[in-house]
Amino acid sequence: MTKRQIPRWSDFGPLLKPAPKEGTRRQRSMARAASIGDLRRRAKGRTPRAVFDYVDGAADDEVSLARSRNLFRDLEFRPNVLRDVSTADTSTTILGRPAAYPFGFAPTGYTRMMHHEGEVAVARVAERIGIPYALSTVGTTTPEGVAQAAPGGDRWFQLYVWRDREFSYSLMQRAKDSGFRTLVLTVDLPVGGARLRDVRNGMTVPPSITAKTVLDGAMHPNWWFNFLTTEPLSFASLSSLGGNVADSIDRLFDPALDFADLVWLREQWSGPIVVKGVQSVEDARRVVDLGADGVVLSNHGGRQLDRSPIPLLLIQPIVEKIGMDAEVFVDGGVMNGGDIVAAVALGAGAAFVGRAYLYGLMAGGEDGVQRTADILSADVTRTMKLLGVSSLDELNPDHIRLP
Ligand SMILES: Cc1cc2nc3c(=O)[nH]c(=O)nc-3n(C[C@H](O)[C@H](O)[C@H](O)COP(=O)(O)O)c2cc1C
């Protein structure tokens, strides 16, 4: 029988510990988010519905996004035991430049709409932890602004090719003059995908003030206050974009983009070129033959062609075909640093994350993006150690069993 006693006041003393007071209130609040899923839940509470859904949603029935996330969830890790993992070196080289971790922040448009700290916050975190960040063509901070915010960062510029080639050229030139090193040519957006949540929400960029948004404003007053009292959303591109996103894409970006354009870009851009949105072995071979230094195997996070190939499954056949000639990156569905380790084990040089950092941004601005980076980087280190590897080169496909 358990012997019980009546607690005395002095027994409570050693148990009473005030909550640690390090950092600002927002940083302390972010530190309580234990996973990207936690950040997503907070993001949802803090952002107008249409904006959250623009980030969280994908095309049509959102099958591609679900498949990517499910595959990460369902794969099996195969650890080796009794290996010395007192340290784990997470560093790597991405297109010739050292990176502290095998992941980067993918380009995302309209980032200042998610949170007023926008691209500057994302670029600063990427610089601080030592990973690449790609600014989108439809970013809401200029290349000059991002360069000023993160002068030492590995800055990439993502290009959508405009019907007006001169305009594309001038954007590239601005990025080059601001010290952006790598050009990312996105090729999976000949037309806009069918983002049904946006249609249902009547989503426009910038968000329009309607009876519905006024009501929403009452529920997210901080977002609206920050949105209305900071610099209006603008960038060179946004002067002609605006309104319904899918219509703007169709009006401005060139569906006639083809391999000849890649040849042209290769002549214009002296740094590395990465083609993003490659989804077949043949296309990967062809773009590398035309001068691409890397490919991102991507279906745009499921936002374009629904039911397209799961990028993770393309890694092995494509690395086999072009791995000696170019670097192979992957994105789509990463919600955990273990996902990044799995992608590297299957042969990717790095994985890129989109929504994961946007959830952090919407949840808590720069501190939220930092929290995303901290969660992912700690996951990478821990997963490596639990797998029994102390450096990224030791990872190989035998560490993964795909379902
Ligand atoms: C809100 C949002 C905006 C995006 N905007 C762009 C963009 O402007 N250019 C681009 O190449 N990809 C864009 N993407 C796709 C991402 O670069 C990346 O391929 C995708 O987010 C990866 O999937 P994940 O979000 O599951 O990590 C966007 C993605 C999201 C979620």
C-alpha cells in the first residue's frame, strides 16, 4: 500500500520555478511552438482567412501536396546503432558555397502580405543560420532591399519569364547588380494552377476591403493594423500584377517559354542557374545539357498541376541520370527536419522549404521564421544522430525504406 503524507509548504519551494525570462515576449511565445504544425496553428489564428488559405492551400483537390507530405510521413528510417555520434556535421556545399544545413528557403510571392516583416525577415534568418534564400519575382521587397537586409546571405533570385522579355531582363539585371548569386528559373507555371480556396475566398492581392474582410479585420486586428500602417505592397512586378492571382499570372507570364529561353538566359547570367519545377528524367537531362547548374525537383508545392509526380520519388532516377553534371534539389511537403534528411539520403543536395517558413512568419514575423529554422535544424541534427551518421556524406538510400 502506498504510504501518503500531507505536503508541507517547504516541499513546494524547490518545485516553484518562474518561467524563464530570456528574449522578448514574442520570442518566448515562439519558443513554445514545438513543431512546424504548432506554428501553422498559430499562423491560422493570426492571419486573415484568405491570406492563410493562399499559403496553406494548393491546386484542385490538393492531392499532390497531401501525397508529398504523406510520403514523408510513411517512409521508414533505417538506423545503424553503435556508431559514434557525439557530433553530427550538418554542413554542406550548395552550388559551390558552404551552407550550414542541407536546406534553403524557397521563393514565395507576396511575402509581406503574410506578415508585414516579409522578405526581409526571411532573408535575415537565412543569413543568420547560413542557408540560401531565393527571392521571388513577385516578392514584395525589392532585390536591393533584400540585399541591404542580408548583405552576407547566399541570395538567389527566382525568375518568372514575362511576356515582355525586356522586363525580365531588367529584373535579372537588378538582381545581379544587388549581388544575387544564383538565378532560379521557375518552369512549372505556364498558366496559373486552379487554387480553389482562393476562388472560394475571393482572394485578391492586395486583399480587398469587402464586408467579409471588414468582419475578418475584427478578428485579426493586428494583421490589418500592420498591413495598413506599413509600406503598401509593391515591387516592380506588382505595379502590373494585382487582383486575382491566377488571372495576373496568365496575363503577364509567358506560356510560350521554352528551351530556347533557357539558352538565352544562360548567355545573360554568368552565375549558377537552377531550373525549378523539373518533373521528369528527360527534362532534367535536357536543361542540364543546355547549361543549368542545378534542378529543383518540384511541383510548386502542389499549387500547379494536381496529381503531378511526387518530387521525392524523382530524386533517385534523376540523380542517376544527371548527378555527375549538376546538383539536384527537391521541394514540396517538408514539415520536419527529418524530411530534409530523408531527401538527402535519397540523393538530393538540399531540400527547399516554402510553407514551413511562411507558417513561422505568419505566426511571429522574423522570430517565427527563426523558430522554423531552429526546429528544422535541430531536427536535422537529431535525426542524423539517431540514424547513426555523423556527417551528411554518410547518408545513403539504405537509410530509407520507401513504402
Ligand atoms: C504562398 C506561396 C507562394 C509561392 N510563390 C512562389 C513564387 O513566387 N515563385 C516560385 O518559384 N515558387 C513559389 N512557390 C512555390 C515554392 O517555391 C515551393 O516550390 C513550395 O512552397 C514547396 O512546397 P512546401 O510549401 O510544401 O515546402 C510558392 C509557394 C507558396 C506556398
